[in-house]
Amino acid sequence: MQQPNSATAQPEPEAANGGGPGGTTDQPEGGKPRSTPVHAAVRGTGADDAAAGPVKVEVRDLNLWYGETQALHGINLDVREREVTALIGPSGCGKSTFLRCINRMNDLIPSVQVDGGIYLDSRDIYDPSVDVVQLRSRVGMVFQKPNPFPKSIYENIAYAPRIHGIAKKGAEMDDLVETSLRKAGLWKEVADRLDQPGTSLSGGQQQRLCIARAIAVSPEVILMDEPASALDPVATATIEELIDELRQNYTILIVTHNMQQAARVARYTAFFHMGELIEYDDTETMFTNPRERKTEDYITGRFG
Ligand SMILES: Nc1ncnc2c1ncn2[C@@H]1O[C@H](COP(=O)(O)OP(=O)(O)OP(=O)(O)O)[C@@H](O)[C@H]1O
């Protein structure tokens, strides 16, 4: 499938969290994935892990171009439900590009062309009938730099649920705001200052506010693009603990440059190199007994 792209503005936080412009109003339709066999380009798609849970996101033969330049080459990957999957690899290898495919954030870049398939619960997210706004409420995103809206802490959480009609004003919304902040481990720190600007919080608190904002629209998948790289070690540890709690309810993909972080938070790890998925396995195996020479060279610090 070729993916025509809408020439819209740069990605906006609202768009990433299901509340922004840019989507169609068509309802998604069901549909079985193409009968593409699971012929992983790499050994170990995770599909052979007997203990693994169900597959939430299937990626099949995914290619992506920025204009004439191909940035992703034939990616095949099964992302397990309610697990954390880390994406690692040297700078420029395509980790963020790949992550942005999963909620179609790349649609916002005019030169992008995508082919192949990504199936969320067996439905092709690039099917023309898919409502992109709704997709982004199912697949939330947290960015490297905390990006709260220039609004109060309360409004940061309430904005998208209001737009999506998930909660009404008053007690119903108050409950949703509190629950989302609790799930993000921030409630106790902000309960008495909900009317203050989100930007008045520390960096680590702002990032947890952004996670609470993503959670508020009840996503099933959360994409995290180096969510702790702008934070100090204490705030990083808090985010990692939070990720560990969130995995009980959400499927999480996290891009990280920090291999210790991948080892701490992720059950599965995918190693990318020059736009290719070189290896995908459970994290422990990947770091102790990688199958591919390139993976070994990367994790032992020979390049990267
Ligand atoms: N908007 C864009 N337009 C054109 N090329 C892009 C764009 N975004 C990324 N690229 C290119 O695509 C390739 C993959 O970039 P990407 O940001 O996905 O890599 P990455 O692994 O996430 O890197 P990093 O770890 O440095 O963030 C790089 O060659 C990059 O220059």
C-alpha cells in the first residue's frame, strides 16, 4: 500500500494524543490482515516465544521513504500486548521514524511514503477508512522533551477527553483527571495546585503530566520516544518505575539510547541499524547472547 500524506503542519501534541486536527471522520472498519506469512526478515520476531502474550501490533514488510531516501527497510515485528518493547540502535538508524509509523505521526511530514502493513489488533492502521484521530487516541505518544500545553495542570488532562466526548465537565471530568494523574504517579504532588500552569512543574513532573495526558484518553498502546533523556537520574528512575507499573495495562514501545534503561524496563528489545531491524528478542537474551554480530558490536560499545 502506498500512503499518501496530508501536507499539514508539524506534529502537534494534540495530534499525538488524539485531540488534534488532521484526521478524517470516517469510522474504522474491521478487516483481517493480509495473509502475509510471518516471514521475519530477522531471526526472532518474538513470535517463537511460547511464554509471550498475544500480539498487539504486527508490523509486516514495512518500508518508509523521506522523499528519495529510504529510512526503513522491510521491517517485520510482533509487538506483544501489555509488555514493554525497547527500540535501540545508533543515532539515525530509524528508531523514531519507526515509532512514529505506529500512530501515523509520519503522515504529518509531506515527503513521507510508507508501504507494507501495520496491524493493530489485526486491523490495518493504514487502511484509508481508518480515522487517524481515533487511532492516535488508541496509540498515545510521549516525546523526548516534556511538552505540556500552556494551560493549567487540570486542563492538560481534561482537554483531549473533552474533545473526544470521553467525560463531561464537573465530577466526571474531575474523576478522570484524578485517576489519570494517579496512574502517572503525580496526583500527590499536584492535587492542591491543579489550577497552576503545567509548565510550572519540574521537568520530571512535566513528563509524568504528559504521560497522564496520554493515559486520559484510555490508549491501548503508548509510544515513548526517549522519555527520560532530558531528565536527571532521580526523575529518570521515577519514570522507569512508572513504566514498569504502566505495562500491566498498556502495550509500551520505548526508544532509548540507554541500554541499561532498556535492560531495566523492557521485556523485549529490537535492535535497528541503518533502517533495518537486525534482531528482536527478549531483552535478556539480546544483551547476554545476541544472535547477530552487529548487535553484539553495538551492545558491547564497538560502535554507536
Ligand atoms: N523529517 C525528516 N525528513 C527527512 N529525513 C528524516 C526526517 N526525520 C528523520 N530523517 C532521517 O531518517 C533517518 C532515521 O532518523 P530517525 O530520527 O528515525 O533515527 P533515530 O534512530 O531515531 O535517531 P536518533 O537516535 O538520533 O534520534 C535519518 O537518516 C534521518 O536523517
